[in-house]
Amino acid sequence: MRYIFFLVVVTFFSSVANGQNQSDEPNQLNNASPHSPPLLDHDKVYVELLLGLTKQETEYPQDLSLSGDGLSFGLRSGYIITPYLAAELGYVFHGTSEAEGATATGSNIKSKISSSSINAGLKATLPLSEQFLINASVGMAYWSADLELTGVTATGVPYTGEDSGYDPYYGGSLIYKPNETFYFGLEYTAYEYSYRVQSVEMSQNISAVALLFGTKI
């Protein structure tokens, strides 16, 4: 399912880019100016606060999958390249989740996982009206995870450790703009991490739903 959603995001970016190119052609001919624009316009910079709930699902060997929920928060800044495209950089703490389950062989496993990520990517915007718009985001996340696992070692001693890496993320949001400066909405973002615990490959799927509050600066 996540791969289908990823393809939809890519298609959305392509359609927005094509529409922007077509709409800009007459403007470039009619509004040519000898002066170069500033490198960064202050009214194109925005900051956002994210507050939400994250589901972290960890897939272990022996067909065992454990999931738990945690509170998440994040900060993000972006630059509006065009009315339809922006570049973003942000930090998200995905929360701490705890779960417990049994493998097919009867081994009981407990997990406690805290994770966070630094995200860099692009956001495409499609206006629905003057006040409502939808966004599609895609990029790369540098993530880190702190692990505490019980029942995965031969001695029974709890395993604690940390891991980090780079993996893609994607998401979408519905935004309401009461004015030209402030906006808020609901956002969904998905991540998938892979890491090793004592040479055992594991994967972690993160689904985050958050309230988004943003303003231009």
C-alpha cells in the first residue's frame, strides 16, 4: 500500500510541475525585468509546529509484529520556491512506544522504542479554493532510534542500543488558511526504517497523524 501511495505522490508532483510551467510561460514574456530578484524573499519563508500521535510498528523475525502509540511533536521550516512548490527542513520526535507479544515458538518479546528524524524534502501544493489547499510531501529522513528489547537474546538479558540511518518519507496534508499569514491543518506522514539487533534484521514502520500550525515570517 505504501508503494502505491508513493507513486501517487510522485504523480502529484509531476502534474503540479507541468501546470506551473504552462502557467509561467506568458508571465515570463510579459513581465521580463532587468533586475534580478533577491536570493531569499522573507515573505516566502515559513515555520510550522506539529503535534500528533505516532504508531510505531516493528517487524521481528519469526513472523512477529509489535506496535505501539506515542505522542509526537516537530518543528519545520520551508521556503516557497513557487506557489506550487516548496523546499522543507525539519525535526520530528516520533515519541516512545511500548509493546509486547509472543513469537511462534512461544518466546515473549517486549519492546520500548524511541525515535526521531531530521527531514529534508519537497512539498507540492494544489489549491482547492482561496482558503483550502492540499499538499503532498516527499524527501529523505535521517533517523535515530533508541531500542530496549526483552526476549531477543539467548541469555534473556534485555538488549539496549541505538541505530540510525537514511530512508525516504512521504506524506500529505489538508490546510485551511484564514488569512495570508497564518494557517493550520491535518497532516499524515509515513516512514520505514531498517536496522539490526545482534545481526538480526528488523524493520520499523511509522505512521504519524499530526495537527499542523504554520505562519509566514
